[in-house]
Amino acid sequence: METELLNIFDDDRKQIGVASRAEVHTKGHWHETFHCWFISKEDNRDFIYFQNRSKDKKDYPDLLDITAAGHILSHESVMDGIREVEEELGIKVAFEELVPLGVIDYCAEKENFIDKELAHVFLYPSHHQLNEFNPQLEEVSGVVRIAKEDFYELWFNGRESIESEGFEIINGKRIQVRRQVTKEDFVPHEDYYYRRILHSIRELETEKC
């Protein structure tokens, strides 16, 4: 995986070449990724779905993250990123079903790791039940859903914890989970990224009304 080749870009977002995934994260090259957020409306509440990253992941193990996401390889188009949904979640989705939110760029740094992404972000209005998800266990150990307004309260209004519900696969068994989560349980994406996602969900719901 670290030898995968990615297109790299300068600070003006102009492509300057190709580099391995390992080099991209060591030297901090801008690179393209695909993000897909599953959302749904049930009982007049809007929900956002989060994957639980595998405990064996090198980066951010056992934290809640974007429903499905991954790198766009050097030979791929943005449309090819849809493969991440089936690979990680076992759910088939057509690219035409996605709602594009544009490109969101952000940078996250920690020791020996620089992640500078040009993220092509999409919403997927889902009608799938939680029992339909069949995650790739090397990447994803489970899926939970969280009410959109609860997540907003947690991230921006100082609420200490909110409820999540879904499942985890432990020792090959699917276990239903319902637990309180805090900000520390999520991959620490920048605030403006989460604001953009939440605002876009609200806009989509307004258009439907």
C-alpha cells in the first residue's frame, strides 16, 4: 500500500509529478483523495454514518471517521474513487447517485506523518440498513450512525458526549453497539471540514423540502 503511486501537486494545486504514498506522507505533498459520507433521514431526524477504523490501522486506529474514503491513484479519475465504498463497506453505489460537494483541502500533521489532501467530497443519501454493511475488516471494524444535530452540538457547541448506534465485528461476530462518544473518539479533521459537511447536508435537506 505504501508503494501506491499518487499524483502530487504544488501549493497552487498544479500537478508536479507522481510519488509513492509513503513519500507523499513523509514529505507532505498535496495529493487527491475521495471522501463519501453516507447520510439518511429516519423518524424525521438526519443521520450521518461513520466507519470505525480497524484497530490494526497504522493511522488513527479505532477512531470514527468518514463513512468511506481513500486515495485516488495516479492512473485513476475521481469517478474511480467510488471503488472505496464497496471495498471498505461492501455496499455497491453508482457514482451518479452521489451528491458532489467540491474539493476541500486541508492539512493534518503528527509525528513523521503529513497529510495534505485535495479531497473530492460527496454525500450519498442512503437507504441501506446497518445490517447490509459488510466491512473489509483490515480497514473497517464497524459502522455507526449519529444524529446530525447531535454531532454539531458535540463538535461546535461544547456538548461533552453524544449517542452512537451501529455495530462492530469482534472475533468474527457482529455485535450491536450503542454507546456515548466524545470528540476524542473521532479522527481529528479540521473544524472547517466538518462545518462544510454539516452545512451541505442542511442545504440538501432544504432543497428536498
